[in-house]
Amino acid sequence: IGLLYVNIPFDNLFMKVCRLVVFWGLVAAFINHYTILYKEVDYFSVKSKERELFVEQEKAKGIKDVIVSDQMVFPAGSLLGEALSYDKGYWTNVLYARYYNLNSVRLKWTDE
């Protein structure tokens, strides 16, 4: 892309205006995309901290089979996805439990 850009003559005013329009359009698109992703990452960070605090509190109480509230679940279609499952044998749940030195971790069923 850079090689194509180098060979474009920017001597006349029309080409300079086109270059500026494209440049500022790309800057606006980047800012828009960054804003959307920042909100997603910020939400993920807040929920992860809440979940970590909850797991640490349960661990401090001596509970080794932690059931995480479904309110700490990331929404469907989230770019970052959901790590935990309702099945305590699911591979991400097993790794999560191993990281916190617990027997098991799973999401709470709505009827529990």
C-alpha cells in the first residue's frame, strides 16, 4: 500500500484534498472502532475483577467448589467471549479452578 501511495502525484489541489479526506476518514474510523473495543475491554475488566474478588472471597471461606453467579457472565456476542460454562468439567472451568487452586468452578443455573 505504501508503494502505491508513494507514486500518487500530490502536486494539484484535488489530489491534496482527496488525500486529506481519506486520511481523516480513516482517523475517524479508527477512533470509532477504538471506542467500541475500549468499552468492551473495560466491561470485561470490570466483570473479571468482580469475578476474581468473588472467587477469592469464596476461597477464603474455605469453599473449594465455587458456583459463580450468572450475573458475572459476559453477554452473548461479546468479542471477548465467555470463559466459564455451566459444566464444571468443561476445559475452561477446569483451568480456571486449577489457577485458583479450587476443586471446581462453574456458572450458577438460573433455577438454583
